[in-house]
Amino acid sequence: TIADLGNGVLEATLVEPEPEDTIFNNTYTASGEFNVDATVNPTKVLTGRILSDHEFAFVLKQGDTVLETVYNVPNGNIPFTALTYTQDDIDQTYEYTINEVIPATTETYMTYDTMTLTFSVTITDLGNGELSADLADISADTVFNNVYDVPLTRYRIYYYYRMTEDDAYVRNEDYDYLSDWLEVGTRADSFADRSENGFWQLVGSDGNRRVLVVDEDTNIVRVYYQRSEVPLGGGVVINVGDCSE
């Protein structure tokens, strides 16, 4: 309401009620994610035995907070899900750790990797509601190495596995063959080529052929590598004691 006070002076008085809110509030939301699996690529390697699916557990933490626990797959990948971020994380850098979960009761003959894999992620705003989550730092070593080393006094060559394209071992339903028992350090005469599904086709992406060796309980305890340039077929000799693991 406007009132004339005289002498050229006006008075402006606010008419009730007064506005409850005089502030204009805008809200900005944004999101983004960090692909741990692809960018950090934590990997499991088991020496001395074929790595099984879900054989070892791994935990991802931020400080003391457990974010996720996952298990390896047969090719050694440790598939953590992506980390997600919002506008509250803009201009922040977060540090994370990955550890193998050492079981309370450890496996006989197994040496576990106690390494801590550390990495950090920085979050920046790209505008239009999009965040960038970038790797800021990472440990030099991202491979968890376990070693299974059971003493062998004798062995058998096992033909019951074949390899997939990503170098994982799967059970071979076409052949279930065990060689005779052989003393360690002695030579095993190979059999003729056992077709495309047989032992001679256990060829990895590196071009080497795998010789699977089992103990007396038929546990696969060694994976030896036979160079692909070795002639195959009848009469080939595998000297397990001379092969490199």
C-alpha cells in the first residue's frame, strides 16, 4: 500500500501476508561411474593347478567400508561392478583397496597372495549432468598370484580337459582318459593324436600346449607347457620332469 506523507515523501507498506519464501533455488544433479573391471582389471593367477570358477574371494573397500565381495571366474578375471557417483562427489578423489579374502581354514599346499591392490578415482563435472570418473593412481601390481605346490612322487597324464578361446579349462565330455602311473622324472610315451577334442588340442592363445598332471586323488596339480613346435602324433614323448610350469 502506498501512502502520501507530504513534502514529496511516499510510504510503501507491505500488505499482509508476507511471502513465505523469497529465495529461488535451482537443483543440479549429475551422475557417472568408474569401471573397475575394465580400468583396474584385477586378475587371479593360480600356479600348479587349474583355476576353478568362484575358487577365491576378493573384497573391494573404501577405507574400512566393504563395498563388494566377488569371486574369480575361470579365466582369472575378478569381476567387480562399476562404482557410481553423484553431484555430491564432484572434485573429490577417493581411494580404494582390493584384497584376496584368505580363508580361516587355508587349503593344504596353497600359498595365498596377501597383496593389497590400491587405486584412486577423481570425479569431475563435465556439465549437462555428466560426471567423469578417472583413474588417478594405481598399484604397479594388479595380479593376485596363488601357488599350489603339492609334493608329487608319481603322476598321470589326464586327457579330460580342453581349453576355451579365453584360455580357460573346461571338462571334455568326449574323452576321459588317464595314462598309467608314472614315477616323477620318468618319461611318458604319448598316444596318437586324440582328435580335435583330445589332449593335443589343449592349445592356449600363446601357442603352447598344456600337459595336465594329476595326483593319486585325481586332483589336477600341475599344468605344464609343451612348445607347439614339438612334433605331434604317435611316438611323441612327454618328459614331465623337463617341462616348464
